[in-house]
Amino acid sequence: MEKSEKIARYFAEEHPFKKNISILREIALKANLQETFKWMFPTYMISGKNVLAICKFKAHCSIWFFNGVFLSDPEGVLENAQEGKTQAMRHWKFNSADQIDLVKVTGYINEAIENE
């Protein structure tokens, strides 16, 4: 299966956070990031470098920032993605669509792009 098919399937699949991940995808694409599929998640890149991934789980969905440790995190929302396993990756969890503030998420994405 090609990456584009995997991406389409990921976003089309019925899931409690289907609306949330669609919103996050729209924000990422508006930031002119290249969409691909790595590690079982839609991943967004710039100049060949991983910037973020959009992830869905049973209890939440999230944005994983590959170099999130370098983000200023003015909202204090970033957590270590996998304590003890990752050093630079941070994620921002969302439990509902109304938690996704377009301006704030866009700001974090833009800073992540600038850092790359």
C-alpha cells in the first residue's frame, strides 16, 4: 500500500478523535509541510526533516513534535512523548475538538518549522 493510501485510511477510519485529527491535519497542511507516513502515523516534514506527527490513541489524540524540547511552550502543554525513551520529542494531547485552538497550535507548528 502506498503512503498516500495509508494516510487516507488513517484519516478516514472511524475513531473517537476522527474530527480532531482532521483539524490538526488541516493546520499542518496550511503550514506548507510535506505529508508522508512513517512509524504508523501521518508525519509532516520540511526540507527532508521531520517536524511533527499526528497521532490517535484510545484516550486522546496528539501532535508529536520531533524536536519539541526546543519549543518555547508558552502554554505549558508539551510533555515528553515517551518518558525514558525519547529525549527531544514532545507531544500535545487533545481530548476534544474544542481544545484545539487554531492560533495556538499554528504558533507551535510555525516555531517547530523555524527551528528546523
